[in-house]
Amino acid sequence: MRVEIWSDVVCPWCGLGHHRLNEALRRFEHADEVTVVHRSFQLDPTAPIGESRPATETVVAKTGASPEQARAMMTRVEDLARADGLTPYIVADNRTGSTALTHEFLAHATDRGLHDEAWDAVFAAHFGRAESVFTVDALAALGEARLGLDPAETRQVLTDRRHRERVAREGARATRLGATGVPFTVIDNRFGVAGAQDVDTLLDVLRRAVSPAGSNAPSGEATR
């Protein structure tokens, strides 16, 4: 079974969805038959590369909410994460910015055989420790400390923008599949799951996908 999940690494629902998918797989009877492939999706591809700003400012600008309302939205996600055993999970007191380089870093780590480890490391850096994942220097340091990647090579890959087109292709594919936001999960190209669904819902979809009835499901069937 192949599970593809599109995420943006500064999307708080994506970090929560990442955790919930891992929990669902932990309970899934056929987890040893599952390959998880993380895909890149930039929520704001126009954001200035290498810059960041407080997450509350971004939510206010995007939604028109007051700073107090924006903070309440973000603390709600923190509360949900805590209820699911994901802590610390820093959303309201965090920063956000362009994730172009971040996704290119993830592509580089994937090429070095560190696909799952890199996505785990970036989510943990951003939401677990509120560390920057927006600059070449920050990503080179993260890759060296958490993944053992050569920092000089990482800097060169990111400076050259070597994986820019690859990241764009992954985002475009999600749009073609009907994604209007992330996280967006596709199981065996047949079941689509939109949003950070709870663990029980994800587990149910995984079980349906592996069942004889699920194997005959039409392409594009979606669970929302």
C-alpha cells in the first residue's frame, strides 16, 4: 500500500496530520506493507524567500481576524495536538515564512536516503522547538545536526535551487488531484483524505483500502 501525503511544513494542521497518520499506522494491522511518501505543497509560494514573521501576523493578514482571534485559532490547534499526545507543539508563539527552501531541503535529504527522517526533523524543529527552517544557514545546520548531512553540500544545493522544479511539480500534482489545501492524503491513488482527520478516521480508511471491497473502489473515491 502506498500512502502519499501533501503538506506544508509551517501549516499547523499538517504537523498535526503528520502525527495522526503515524499514530494510525502504528495501530494498522498491515503497517509493514505500507510505504509513506511525503509530498511538498507550498501554501504561499509568493512569500519572500529567507524571511519570516510572527505567525499571528500571517493569520491576521490572511483571514482579516483580529490579533486576539488569530491567537485563539492557533491555540485551538495547540490544544488539539496536546490532546493527541503531541507536545510541545508551538503555533501561536512561532514564526512563518516562505517554505520554498525548506521543501528543496527535504528533496535533497530524500535523495540522500533520509526521506522520513527529514520530514520528522523539520516538523520537530518548527513546531517542537520553534527553530527557523527558512534560511540556507538554518537548514544546513539542521541537516548536519539531525540528519548527518554535509552542510557545505546542503548550502550548495539550496543556493543553486537544484530542486525548485521538483517541488513545484509535487504541488501541481496535488492540485490536479483536487486538493484545495493541506494536509491532503492519497492512498493507492484511490482514496483521498482531506484535512487533518482524527486517528480513528485515518485508520478506518486504511482498513477499507486494504479490504477486498476497498480494492475494487473506483479511482478518486474521497473521504472528507
